[in-house]
Amino acid sequence: MKDHLKIGVTAGKTTGTAVHRNRAKRLLREAMRTLIPSIASGWDLILIARPALVTATLEDTRSALINVLTRARLFSADESSG
């Protein structure tokens, strides 16, 4: 893991029941895990689960994270491991 990169994951009650919130957080964590080597260090990121994430797949979640991180200029696709 890179120095000084902190990532927090949260899901509010608007996301759904506890089961749905936990699933959404697990999806975000797993999707982010493979992207960490390609994220610029020196940032604190907070990922907030939304209701649509409850029905999303891991690939959908990973693609959305790549899109957001690229738009924020924090993600380098050249360094992506897959």
C-alpha cells in the first residue's frame, strides 16, 4: 500500500437494510483493493455507498471507481495491474 493514502468506506441508512449496507461496503472495498497501486499517494478518500450499489456487480463498481478516480486525476491507467 502506498504511503499516506487513506480510504474510508461508509454507507448510510438510505442505502437500505444492514445487509444491503454491508454488501455495498464490501463491494467498494474489494473493487478499490485492486486499484490502490494505481492511485496517487497523499490523499484521503471517502467512498460513500449509494442505493444503486446494492444491485451492482463487482465489475460495475470497479468501472465506476476507475471513472471517478480518472476524472479526479488520481488514477493512472498505465499503472493498473488489471
